[in-house]
Amino acid sequence: MTIDDVAIAAGVSIRTVSRVLNESPNVGDETRKRVLETIERLGYAPSTRARALASGRSFLIAMVQDDPNAHVIGPLQRGIVEACSSHGYELVVRPVRSGNPDVAADVENFVRRSRVDGLIVLPPASEIAAIPERLTRLGVPSVGIASVSMPEYPCMLVSNERGASRALGQHLKSLGHQRIAMIEGPPHFRSAQERKTGFLEGIGGAMPEPYMQKGDYGFESGLLAAQALLALDQPPTAIFASNDIMAAAVVKTARERGLAIPDQLSVVGFDDSDIASIITPALTTIRRPLVDMAQAATERLLEMINGKRLDWPREPIELTLMHRQSVSSPR
């Protein structure tokens, strides 16, 4: 089946079929509908190489990421792929190291080599202003996802992690918890800073120094922090771990010490990744709608690639506290 067959069956020119395939706005709605119905009826699958040659595009978009947490990267990648597939695009994953001083130049070189049509940049790489600045100079569309707004991006999705953490702190206080602890994320991640700031606002100010433990979003750091907290003369009755992996480490440590959750210790995580529902008891956590965010970011990127400059909403995405079995009032 060729594009000629589609054009003949739909009663249009080959150029019109090509415009429909490339999502050109220069096609009437009725004609577009007829061509798409014909494509579906005939089972026509356009050649990506031919489309690229005809349109001057690669039909590739890149996901730039520097996050070892598969429980977060997995849903984000799934959301991007789902949006790409419905528009005839393919995804290229570009790992980077945010600590590399040449990371922005590396991304620029990657774009020049791969000729991707646009990029979605995930945190923490999205927090590096030099990356969108270079992409803008190249004329390559980009969308950032982060916990803070970065004006260097032409379009950005911001999750209100400070507000959600603030609400969580208020919730634990309302349950009657007084000895509340926190395991922080990496200090150079803006997400960790936002979660810490919001949580401290929610509980009404600074907590005793021993109750504030360092973490790096990894399981081992969660174990070390939990061991330090639960070895205190007055251990906390509630612990907020800045992501679900560290929260799972707290649950493991507590169970090894014979502590009942939530009767003797309440535990809260962040992300609502799949691990939150797998562990026992199921984890109370703050939900980031990762798949939905990734799909929305991809749709906006494709609109930019197709020359549409819309007024995208700038309001942050509100996050939800998922109440499960790991939190209760202190006994």
C-alpha cells in the first residue's frame, strides 16, 4: 500500500495526503477526515524515512534525563511514548550528567548529530538554564518539567511540590504528631529544596537538628537516615521521606526493629510510584501524575514543532496526598 493508493481512494492529491500525515494546518477538516478514514481503511503505514525527506523533519523527539530512579523515569517515558505514537513520532532517550559542567554543550552536540525535532527535559537536568538557552539559539523547541519555573524554556510544566509538602506537614500536625522528622533529598536538586521548604512551612518552622536527616533519593541513604532517627532517645512518631524509595527504606528499618506501622510510627513518601502500593503497609504519599504530565509535555512540544504558538497555562500542577495505611495519629 502506497501514498498513491491512499490519494486515489480518497480522491485527493498526493500532496494533500502528505499534508495530512504531517499534520499541516493547510487542509480542510472534511478533507482531513476523509484522508484519515481512508488511511485507516486501507491500513496504510507511511515510511518514516519518506516522511522525513518530504518534510525536512526527523520525526524524532528526545527525552533528556539524569535520574536513576526507574520508578519515576518509567512512567514519564511511558507517557511520552504514548503521545508520540499517536502522532507518528519516535522517542530517543538521551542520558546526561547534570554535574558535568559541559552538559549544555553535550546536549547541543547531541541535537546537531541526531537532528531531533524537539526535546523534553526532565529534572534535574531541566534546572540547568544553559540547556534551554542553547536549544533556543539552535531554533529547536523544548519543554521542561520541573518543580520550579524556568523562564528560559518556551514552555514548561511545573509541579507544585512545595505546596503539596506544606499540606502534608499540616496534615501530620493536625493528627497530633509533635516529634516529626524528615529525610531530605539531594541538596542540589530543586525538588529536594522545594519539598523541604514546604514541609517546614507546614509543620510551623524548623525541627530539631537530629530529626532532619540527609538523603540522596536512594534506598541506602534512606536506610542510614532511618537507622539514625529510630536510634534517638526520643525517636520521631512520624517520618516524611522525600521520595517513595527512601520511605520504603524507613518501613524496612522500622519492621526490623519491631515497630508497628502506623501504630508506633507513621511514614510518608513522595511521588506515588508503584513501590508505594507494593510495600506493606501501603504507603501514604504525595502523588505526582507522571504519565499525565509527560503526555501533556509531549503534546505541547508537538504543537511547537508544528508551528503552533499557543498560550499554555503557567499555573503549577497541583499534587495530591494519597491516604493509605502507613499514617495514623500517634498512639
